[in-house]
Amino acid sequence: MAVGSWPIHSAAWALTLEDALSEALATHPEVKAAEQDLEARRALERSSLTPYVPSVDLVGSVDQVSKGGLEDRREQVTLGTEYLLFDGGARFSERSAAKIQRAQAEESLRAARLNVIRDVSEAYFLVLARTRIVAERTLQVEDARKDLEIAEGRYRLGVAMKSDVLQASVRYEESLFEKNSAEGDLSTARATLWSLVGRPLEETEPLEGNLEEYVGALKNREVLLRITETHRPEVRLAQWAVALAASQERKTWSPFWPRLTADASYTSYDGTGPYGELDNEKRMGLTASWNLFRLNKYYDRKAASAQLRAAQDRLLEAQRQGRLECHSRYDKALTARRNVDLARSVLVQAEHNYRQALGEYRVGKGDVLSLVRAESALGAARVRLQEALGNWNVSLVNLQRAVGVERLDELMKAE
């Protein structure tokens, strides 16, 4: 009963891809830094409301005044407020720029999340594939050991040649070498995954996943290219950069317009001598200023226009790179998918050849060497299928990042 319940118990605490992604997104430094940047931009966006709200100042002073041999004290307290009525659109541009920079921070956070999703998913699928490869290599070691024992026994009986024993021995040593290499690759892949998830590198928790879950048909290439233009973070960041440059260009018009400010103040005076006789003062004013000439405002305008054109060119380049990467990743995914089908065909043929060699060996028509070769080819075909499945999933992960979506099923056609 205990043995029968073990698979269910182990599945209960095995790590799924969704769990790995959740842990990584909650702890990865790149994501946390992007979240802090976003929080800062939100605060600066609220700060950009400052020119739309009156400012209030309280100023106090105490002076000791010597005049004509007399020492007098002067006290002055002023409460004033000031409000900007018009500045040629500068405050509106600054407000727009703050909103755009907040949107850029949001997009940078999404890009960081996509990078982590890609890295964790790739490491996860590599661990799954290499775990299966280690299992296959372990079976090959056992099979090679049995073949070697059989060859040695037949040699002692005089029905096999020494070369058969040597061939079986070489195959056994090769299987040990391949198993050792596979275990090393698995250890490296596990350390990468645990590092990304934020766990100790020596973590031993098993994984729960299926390399064949997404073995299906991809969406049409043009559909994914259109998604790239709307979802890829690099393209969206370039679009926001164009909007920010346009906002900065509008701001350069501000110095060409007058600046209008309203202010009011109340001043209380107190002191000795003539300063004690001063009446409190109330003041309201309207101030207009217009700069007639300042050299830099003409060059600022020219520079802003050039920066806008540069941002538009960078947007075109980001779109070009996005389309190219999506196109290339799509081709690699198609190749990986075809390799899965080919690996399955090779495996079917290798299984047939192995059964044929085993049957001939059992009835005395075949030799150990033929059986060892067939068995070796079968093991290689099984490993190749796992490698092909791993490469297929990794190609999907890279295509997912190129397009700019967070879920792999968004790449696949609906059933």
C-alpha cells in the first residue's frame, strides 16, 4: 500500500512550471528593480501636478537695525501664495512627459517579466528533457551490462568470439560515459533553474511537467508578426519614446510665449522705533513676463525636432528587429517541430530493428554484436527524441519572448 501511494504523494509536492514562474517573478532582482522604478515614476507623475496647484509660503525675519546711534528691532512675517496662470504649455508638456515615463516604466516591468519567464521556462524544459535523458542513459547502462554478461557467458561456453566480448565491453564503457555526461548536464540545468527561481542551488525537488504538452500547430506567421507589433516591449518602448520626444518638442515652444502669474500676500510688521509704527500690508498682483530674446530657446527648438526624428527612426528599427526576430524564431520552431516528427519516426524504426535483432539472437541466427548495435541505436533514438522535444519547447519559449506574450498557449492554434 505504501509503495502504491508513493507516485501520488510525490506528485503533490513536485514543482510545476506555473509554480516556478510564480516564485521567480516574486523574487527575481530584475523584476523587483523594475517594480521600484515604476513606483518612482508614479510618484513623479503625481509630482508633475505641482504647477497646477497654488504654492503657499510663510516667511519670517527678525533684524537688528542700527541707525543714527539708535538700536531698533524689526520683525516681519509674510504669508503669500502664487499661482501660475499661463506658461506657454510648459507645465502641460511636463505633465504629459511624466505620464509617458510612467508608461515606459510599466513597459520596462513587462519586459523584465518576459525575460524572467523566458529564462525560467527554458531552464525548466531543459531540466525535464535532461532528466528523461538521464533515465534513458541509465537504462542503456543496465542493458549494456546485461549484454556484456551474456557475451562473457557465451564466450565461456565457446559459442561466441572474444571480439564479441570486447565489443560488448566497449559499449558498456560508452554507456557509463554517456550517463555520467548526462548527469553533469542535468546538474548544471538544475542549478540554473534554482538560481532563477531564487532557491538554493543544491535544491532537489522534482519537477512535474510534460514535454509534449505544446506539441501542436503554431498560429499563422503573419498573425504572430502582427502580435509582435502590438505586444513586443521593445516596440512599445520605442513608441513611448516617440511620444516623449513629441512632448519635449512642444515644451520648447513655451519660451516664445509670455508667462502670467497671480500672487497675493499678507505681511505683518512689528518692532521698535519707526518699525513699530508700520501698518500691516496686504498685496495682490498679476505679473506678466515675456522674453524677447534668449539664444538657447532657438537651438533648444531645433534640437528637440531632431530628437523627435531620431526617436521615429528608432521606432522603425525596433519594428524591423522585432519582425526579423519573430520571423527567425518562427522558422527555428518549425524546424524543431519537424525534428520531433523525424525523431519519432527514427525511434519507431529503431524499435523494429531491435526487436528483429533480439528475435534472431534468441533463435541463434544473430550474434551479440548485432544485438548490441541495435540496442545502441534504439537508446540513441530515445535520447534523440527527448532532445528534440526539449529543443521544441525551448524554441517555443524564445518565440514567445520575440512576440512579447506571457503564455505559450497564445502561440498555438486552438483545437
